[in-house]
Amino acid sequence: MKQLANRLGKTLAFVLPVVLVTTGTLAVTRVPWAPSGSGDQQVLAASSSTSGNSSADAVKQKAATPQDALQARLLQTLNRQDPGAALDQLAKAMQQQPSLTRYCTDLARDLGQAAVRKYHGDVKRAQSYARPVCDGSFAVGTLSAAG
């Protein structure tokens, strides 16, 4: 009986770490907080594709962190459309990726400053797009860019 318990213990001591490492490695290859493509989850790739050099690819390569990538997307949206669309996108991103909420006020403030720059210093026009996203940091950004 003692030999059986000893052998079982040794087997578990060997197999358990292997199983834990393998499952942990497989678990981190799928991240549900990544931007959704065709499905809810994306598989991480070790290298980027070389298919075309679009502006989105350039943004992804320059952005080292998720908040940098989000900031680049928000600024693109602000420049293409309007600050309101960028703020709506920010609010949606905060709901989808709660891990980025600590960067929300900085992102909203940066959007406010960029909105003032887009409208050539017209603070009133930039503030007209303000939304209650991230405790009004967008409005703070518009005022800090003006003064």
C-alpha cells in the first residue's frame, strides 16, 4: 500500500506541473479582450502579416500597448468623423475592455485637446461634442488646450 501511494505521488508530482504549464500556455494564446475580428476571441500571432501596409497596420505596429492602440484608433476616428464618434467609441471600449478603464481619463483628455486642434482653437465647437464619458475629462482637455 505504501509503495502504491509513493508511486501515485511521484506520478502526480511529474504530471501535474506539465498539465498546468500546458493549460496555462494555451490559455494565454486566446485573449477575449483583443479587438474582435471574425469571432469573440483572437489567437495571438508571433509575427505580423506582410499583406499590405494600410494605416491600420501602421497603427498596430507603432502601438506597443493596448491603450496606445486604442488612443490611435480614437484619434483616427476623431479626425475622420467628429469628437462625438470618438467619445462613443471610447465609452464602448471601456465596456468591452474593463482593463483599460484606468486610462480612460487620459484618453478622454487627449481627445479633448485633439478636438480643439481639429477645430483650430474653437473651444466652444469642440465642447459641443462633450459626453459624460470618463468623468468629463473630454471637457477638461478642451479647456487645457485653449489655455
